[in-house]
Amino acid sequence: MSIRVLPEEVASRIAAGEVIERPASVVKELVENSIDAAASNIKVEMRQGGKRLIRVIDDAHGIPSAEVLLAFERYATSKLGAVNDLSRIATLGFRGEALSSIAAVSHVTLVTRAKGEEVGTLLRLEGGKVVRHEPHGAARGTIVTVENIFYNMPARQKFLRSEATEARHVSELVTCYAMAYPRLRFSLLRDGRTTFQAKGTGELYDVLVDVYGAEIAQHMLEIVADSRGKSTISVSGFVSDPAVHRSTGRHLLTLVNGRWVRDRLINYAIREAYHTVLPRGRHPIAVVQVVLPPDQVDVNVHPAKSEVRFRNSSEVFAAVQKATRGALAREMPVPREPSRATWLPAFETRQRRLVELGGRTGPRPGELALEVQRSAVQPAAAVERSASGKLPMLRVLGQLGRTYIIAEGPTGMYLIDQHAAHERVLYERFQTERAGSGMSSQKLLEPLVVEVGPRQRVLSEEHLAGLSDFGFDVEPFGGDTYLVRAVPAILQGTDQEQAMIDILDQEGMAGTVQAWEEKVTINLACHGATKAGSTLTMQDMQELVRQLEETSLPRTCPHGRPTMLHVSAERLEREFGRK
Ligand code: ADP
Ligand code: MG
């Protein structure tokens, strides 16, 4: 369809209003245009948090030279014709407003070449006025460069936040669209440095690894679409298992027919599914995609198209809740149905996938766990998982192989991995401390000079600020060396230099700050935890088990491995032929 200005009767029915609030809104509109135009590669660049420059490059079908000017008219679109098209919108855009709104508040340069045309076009607008319009050689596709946003609106400019904050919004947006469209290759450059890349494999799981890192991705449970029944609503995606949670709901991503929307109903349905599974006030990470026939959902309710209205909202609610519950139940069976525990196999599948992806997987699930599963004794996580997930009171009996703690509970014997258990304790403690007054820090007598290798990148301001929440005092010392003046108190008595190198060596550095912080937390927990092979006194072990009992998820370590195995009294009786 070619671009044309919408007839008055259609234009007047469109939810209009200001859509450009900040750099991220520009990126949203441009990325949506690229997706609508069938791009396979979308590259987003920003300078100074997008305040100075935003550029979106695609390899889509381009804009025919005869239509380039029209594209910047208000209500000019190629995506909508008649009024009744409004009731079945299948594209992300339809209002024909974005390009004109963006051009009105910035300097825009468009370079495009349409499929089937020999030369492309360059068009430059300043404050909505065309200042250049000429034929221009270009690759097929479209490049839109938006500079100096709000240059003509000082009042608006004042409302923009710091570069780091605006950049975070842009980055969040790009990662969301990457998760919404796993088939597309996305890349994000911030001030010339690639900060995010999605490979476009078509697998949402792969994008989760790119966005959140391998450790978190291991904790994501797949929502398997329920193909039975004749519901027209399909729900798919991933939700985090209870070992991973966040202090804000920002990580609940909901997509309706490929559109990123904020929908209270869907969010509520997801939260409901976690009822009693997550500690109070904590939120899961989730990417939930709802697909339903376009005429079942009205997308024309909000100017920024970030809200939708469902024709049958209770059906959507029920479908999302059921799908989320299903994913949780499948992987974390409740006591009554332990015989088919899929917890371990699913974990292995994910591990295998991660290995294929070349991601770092942390320690292997452990032959012992496998062995034990084969003989039908299950990791304690799969069995007797009470509603609160709490451990029963355990009595420590002794240590085995300087690696495991043997304990007795009301329902049998427990074998606890001392390192994994301590990791869990420390991980939760660090999270609480970081959310509160910060982690306790220990000043070094001699500052430590740490040189980072080529694989490690330069720490950004955000990383440095993040490190101070952990109790580090790190400052750049020129080139790729850093001066460490203080470290988290937990590292006392350990090899601090090695710990520091490990932390600076996180692959997550290239990814999002959230993913990186999660890795640092896990890494510190790992460094601070009692090692396998160290002798523990009875008192040490009692203290550790008591602390483990107090954690919210005592049965897994932060890497997702079991912290303990449980052999029920019943099983012991059976094995010894007493029954
Ligand atoms: P809308 O997306 O609502 O149609 P826009 O103002 O965002 O309105 O874009 C106007 C028109 O310009 C679109 O309908 C489309 O035809 C064309 N267009 C915009 N961006 C691109 C792009 N990246 N590739 C191809 N065509 C584009
Ligand atoms: Mg658009």
C-alpha cells in the first residue's frame, strides 16, 4: 500500500496526542516503523543518551522516492485505509503521526531507498521544515537520524533526565523489542560502543540470554502454549522460577500481538500465578506474549499505543494466569505429584542449550544429582515443597567428604552441599543489604592495582556506581587498570585480587546493567562461600543450616543447582527391606 493522508473521518477517530516525550519515544516509533516495513536487521545508535543523536538503520523495503515527503505529513500512513481497518490493526503503526511529530521537535535526516528503485532519497527537516531534498545513493532500507531533540522546545528539554537515565530507557526499549521479535537482529550502540546485540535466531530463549545473561536465563521457565481447546487466545513466553525475583515490576514484559503494552490485567494475572511462591513485595521476570485475532483487541486507545483494550478481558486474564501457573507447576512440582518431577531434566535441557550457545553455565548439575534421580531419590526441591518453601528444622549429624553436611529432619535424611548452601545464604543477604544500607565494605591497607584483560571492557560510570553499592571502592587508573581501595567485607581472607579480576571479567559487562549486577552478586556469593573440601566444625554447620532455613529459597543455590538432597524415611525403610 502506498502512503496517503488519512481521510478526515478516519483521522478524527484516532487516539491522538503527544507521543514524543523523550529519546526512547523516538526510538520506539522508529523501531516500530522498521518492524512494520519487514526489516530483518535493525541497528539503533544513540549519542549522549539520545539527546544529541538517535539513529535507526534498517534493511526493510524503504520508502519510494515519490512518497518521502508525504511520509512526514500528519496522518499520512501506508498502513490504514478506511475506518473499519481500525478494528483489525495488524501493524504496529497506523496513525501516520510519528514521523511528523518527531520532525517537528528535532533535526531529522532520512535516507531511504525503496525496493525496485535505483537511487534513493535524502530528506532533511529542521523543526518540521524541509531544508534538503535530493536523490541520494543508498543501500536498500531506511536510515532515520534524529538530532537535537527538543532543540526548539527548551521547556521540554529541561524535563529530560541524565544521559544515563535516558540511555537506560532506550536500552530497555530495544531489549523489549528484541524479546518481542526474536527473529530480528538488533544491535544497540551507545556513544560508539555496542552495548546490546540480539542474534536473530528466532528463539526467545536466546534473546533472554543476551538480555539477562546466562545465569538468569537458566531460571526462566517456558510457557508452553496449550493447543487443546478452541480458545483463540494463545499465550507463550518465559517466566522466572521462584529463585529469581526483583524489587520492581519493571521486568514484567507483556506483548499483545507483538506490541509492547503495559496492561494491568495481564500483569495482575502473572503476579497472581506467583501467589505464595515469591516473597512478599518481590516481582518475577517475565516475557509473556499474548496472541489473539486483531478484532479481539482494540489498540487505538492510547496515543503512544502502549495500552490496549480486550473485547473479552476475563478470558485473557484466565489464559495468562493458567499458562503462567502451568509453567511454574511443571518445573516445581508440589508434594502430591512428585513422581513425574521434571525439575531436573528441564534444568538439563536449559544447561545444554546454554552450552550450545557458548554461554557460561556455572558448575554442571552434578553427577550425584543425576545418579540420585535415576534411583528415584529426588532433589529436595522437587519433593515436600511446602507452600512457603521453607525448610523443616534440621539437626546436623556430621560432615561427609569435607563437602556435604549430613542432617536429619522430620521426614528423613538430608545431604547438604556446604558450598551451594552458603552461596544461597550469602546471595540473599547481599540482595537485602544492597537494597538497604548497602553492603559492608572493608578498606584495604594497600590499594590494589588490577589490570583488566582484553576481554574485559572499560567500566562505565554505571558499573562504577554499581560496584560501590557492593562495597567496592574502585577508580579508573588510566588505560585498562583500576585502583581498588576497598572491597566488600565478605572478601576478607580470600584472594581479593582474584575476586576482583573475576568480577571485572563478567561477560555481562557488554549487556544490561541489571544482568551485570546479578552476576556480580552471584560471583561474590561464590567467592565468599565456604569451599568444598574445607573442614567445618559442628558449630559452623549448625550455624550454616540455621541461616539456610531462613532464606526464601533454601533448596537451590543462586546458579539454580540443588543445595540439598533428601532421602525420605520411607525410602530408607524400603531400601533396607523393612517395609
Ligand atoms: P505510521 O507508522 O503510523 O504509518 P509514521 O509517521 O510512523 O506513521 O510513518 C509514516 C509512513 O512512512 C509509514 O506508514 C510508512 O509507509 C513509511 N515509513 C516510515 N518508516 C519507514 C521505514 N523504516 N521503512 C519503510 N517505510 C517507512
Ligand atoms: Mg510509525
